[in-house]
Amino acid sequence: MKILVIQQKMIGDVLTSSILFEALRNEYPNAELHYLVYAHTKPVLEHNPFIDKILHFEEKTKKAIQFATFLGEVKKERYDAVIDVYAKLGSAITSLYSGATIRVSFNKWYTKPFHTRHFNRNITAQTNAGPAVEKRLLLLNPVLKNIPKEIKPKIYLTAEEKLKAKQQLENVGIVSSKPLYMISVLGSSAVKTYPKAYLAEVLDFIVFKTNAQLLFNYIPSQKEDASKIYQLCNPETQKSIFLDLFGKDLREFLALTSHCDGLIGNEGGAVNMAKALDVPTFSIFSPGVPKENWSMYENGTTNVSVHIKDYKPELFLNQSNRYIQKKSKELYSQFKPSYFEEKLLNFINPRSK
């Protein structure tokens, strides 16, 4: 059995879809399992024992000539089954040209002719894994006899990576006697980023209540925005922020996060990665992102999330998703930290040392 899984999307999606490989490997221990993703998402898949080969889909492959060459390479692999989680026209064409007998995806009118089985992605979750996990497992129905109800995404770090991160923390003066939090200071876009002044209030609250040490998750090109949040914090909080220690690449960020007592801040890929490392999370959802879709493994203790809809549901009555996304900035301005202060306190208190 040779199977290709396609997920040409961002890190959170690629990581979540990686659960399919564990399920496939459990039933087909000798199968050859390949994963087609964008190259920049590969770090969350490194050392995954269930994946045999990672194929890269680059931006240049979108051009007609390169895409035709790419399709020829896929066909040469002679897959028995293709699971198209991405469910877009390009991935549907890839599925068809693979020549696989079984081609599975979600039910979309414009990709339906390319696949042999289709499943509805609009489901009601039956477990606290959430719909993001459960709807992916649905796609395994034509391939597996025994489909697990849930599988948690996992990230695999080496002992060397963890040791290097520990040394980095010690070198800047971080101590084990105080809590350490990774702060997701920025969302994937401006409309998915909690207002800077509000986040600074959140950080002031955390440090005041727990005397915690804080790391910021950002990349060098985001240094200016991260510094603005730092400057908005009060002087005592600034003393607890180790602004110059950050993950220079994704694996380094993962290793640093693995030593933290929790990750707090904007919902997104960083939250999903922390969960895959078994690091507790407190995530703030953008108004335009439905919380029910991505609040995976939420339990009110180690994984907690907040959304303005939790506190002001009337703002969302009879409003389309498009309207909500357009009004995200305005809705965010109403989402004051005081709304979720009690939830945050309950999250950080058990981790105080």
C-alpha cells in the first residue's frame, strides 16, 4: 500500500493533518506514506516516525510547465490512494493524475469529478479534539477498517534540540524557580492580531500575579512590532521580558517553547504547535475566526481559549462571516482584557511556582 496525503496550506493545517499518518501506520505498518506540503512547513514534520517521505510543492510549481512536470513525477510514484485534505482545484488535479484507485477529499462541487469519495467538512464535533481533527479522520473511511475517534498532533524534538534550548535560557538568566511563558505576540495578519495595548495589559497582569518570565514569539522582520508591545508594558513587566531571545528558526522556537510552562496570546500556528508539544495554551481568537473550528483539545484547564463571541454573542447575531471579518478590528477594540481576566488567572495560577 502506497498513500499520498496532500495538505498545501499553513503550518497549523499541516501539523493537524499529520495525524492521518499515525492512523494509517497503525493499520498498515508496512505501507509507504508520503506527505505533500509547502517547503516552509516541513520543520513541524521533522523526525515524525510515521511519515516516509515529504514532497514539496513550491510557488513556482503553480506555473503551467512546472505543474505539468510535477504531475508527471507524482504519477511515477504509482500511489494506491490519495487523501486530498487541501481540497482545492490544484490538489484535485494532482489526485486525478496520480492514477490512484482511491482518491478521497471533502465535498466541493468544483473538485468532485476528480475524486472517488467525498465527505462533508461541516460536522459537529463528538470529542474535545474538535472538528479540525475529526473531519480529517473522516477522510480515512475508504482506506481504514478501524478509524480512531481522535488522535492528537505531535511534534518530535531531539534531545540535542532540547538541550541547546535549555542552555540558551540559562545563558540569558532565566531561572526554573519562576514560571516561564512563551507569548504569541502577533497573529498571522493584522486582523488576526489582538490590539497591542490590550496585549500589554495582559502581560502586565501575568507578571503582577505570578512574577513570570516572558519570551516573545516573533521573527526578525517582526522585531519592530514586538518592540512596540514591549514598550507598552509597564517597567516592571519589561524587566521580566527577554526580548532578544527568540527562535531564529521554527525548530529553535519549538525547542524553546518545550521548556515553557505555557503559551499565551494570539491564536494561530504557534498555539497548535504548543499543543503538539504538550505545552498548556491560553489563546485569544480573532473575531473573524470561528472558535469552534480550531479550539482543539480544549478542556478549560491546560488548553483554554477566549473569543469576544463568548462575552458579547449579540454582536454576531444574523451576521455573515464576511461581515464579521470586515469588522474584526472594530470588534477587537471591544474585547478588553477585563472580560477574560478570571479565565486567565485560573490558567496561570496553577503554574505559579
